[in-house]
Amino acid sequence: MVPVTHYSIGELARMTGLSTRTIRFYSDSGVIPVAGRTAGGFRTYDVDGLARLKLVRTLRALGVDLPTAQRVLARELSVAEVARAHAEAIDAQMRTLRLRRAVLRVVARNGEVEMVHELARLSEEERQAILDDFFEEVFGGLDLEPTFEQRMRSVRVELPDDPSAEQLEAWIELANLVRDPDFRASIRRMSERHQEMRAEGADLGPSSPAQVEAFQYAFTRAREALDAGVDPRSPEAATIVAAINDKWASVVDAPAGPELSRRLEEFGDPRAERYWQLIAKVNGWETQIPDTTAERAWLTEACR
């Protein structure tokens, strides 16, 4: 008959790296059954007890609670099931921690604790409700070009579960922007003008590639002028506007001067562009929206 190897608590402690106090606790909890006793009455444990102890040690080191570890020992749960569930729980904890980290970094920048925390903890539906309320106020009751309105209202706020500090900061700025009464009033005026132009027969559908190209050409020339320090009221600026006119005339039946200036003044609130920049940052779009505030201001002045 093969002799059974028994280990004392001290030997188990040396073999597992656990303290004798912890091993006694596990023994008292029934995690490792006592296999026998020495002549002096001290508890001893067999190879099965050692294996159970090592398994519990590993599970506990991975963050598994003791009741769950005991269910694994009782074969009520498999190690794979516990590992899968625990990994999912850790994923959730990591998302929470990353969100907290992002909140703290934003708070460190602007010092506003309550507002940042409240906006950060909103659900996807609550975030979207802020945007939907904005659209209802600036578009509600107006006869707008259907494609335009549908495209605007279809925009979703897709803040990740674990946003970067930059994404969270962009969301906070966006939420404050669309709730700003002055910005809402400005966009409402644009929408009302949109309705008037539509009633006058203007084509307010999506811009054609040629129109997009004409606008981009105008902004490119304006950026070149700004970089060169060209005064928008100077003769040199007039030459640039003439070149823009040539490009513009092939797209719309109006010179760039009055037509472009009018459009930039009526629909040129730089916060509208900022809105799209923030949406792009929050949603993690690869294509970022350029800031053309300076170019718009230069063109508005030069085209008058």
C-alpha cells in the first residue's frame, strides 16, 4: 500500500507562499479538508488538499471571490466559466476606471467637478435627448429642405464607454454649446433664412461637387492671403476676389462678391462649424472638420 503524504500547515505555507493564518482560515471554511492529525493533535493535509489550496490561491490572486472559488472546488462551476465571467467583470471595471480617469483629467483642466461628472455619466439615450431637444428648438415648425433636415437630425452622439479625455472634453463642450440660448437663437435665424430662400425657389439640396470645389477654392485662396498678410480691403485682395469670381461664376449665376459674402454672413456663425468639429471628435471620426473661422472672416470683408 502506497503511503499517503501529509503536510503540516507550515509546509503548505512554504509550498504555496500563503501565510499560515490564511491557510487556517481556508481550512476552517472547508476549502481544504483536514486529512489527519499528528500525534500532537495538529492538522495535516494531503496532496488533494494541496492542489485545492493552489487553485484557490490562483483564483483569489485573479480577483475571484471565495464563495465562487468554493463553487469551483465543488464542481458547480468550471474554471473556464469563472474565468469568462470574471474577465467580463474586469472589462466593465476597466471601462469605469477609464471613464473616471478621463473625468479627472478634464476636471484638472477646467476645475468644474459637478458639471463634468453629470454629463459624463449620462446614458446614450440621455446624451441624444440633449441633441434632439436642440434640433426641435432650431428646426421645429419650419419648412426646411427635407434632405438637409433629415441629415442634421440623424446625427448621433456616439461617446465611447471608455472615452479619452479629449473625447469627454469635446462632449462637454458640445453639450454646453447646444444648450446655449444665444447659439440656439443664431441657428434658428439661419433656419428661418433657409426657409425663406426655399420659398423663393432656391435649390438648398446637397451641394454639388462643383459647388464644394468652388467653396474650397475660395477658402484656400483666403488662407493663402491670410498667411501672406494680405489686407482684405487692399488691391491685392481685389485680385484674389476676381480669381474667386471666375471660379464661382461657373457654379452659380452670381459674382462671388455679393453672393459669397451674403452666404457667409447669413450662415457664417463660426460656432456652427465648431459644432461639427466637436461631433467629429466625440464620435472618433477619422476625417476631422477644419477650422475656417479666419478664412470666412477674411472672405466676408474682401467680398463686400
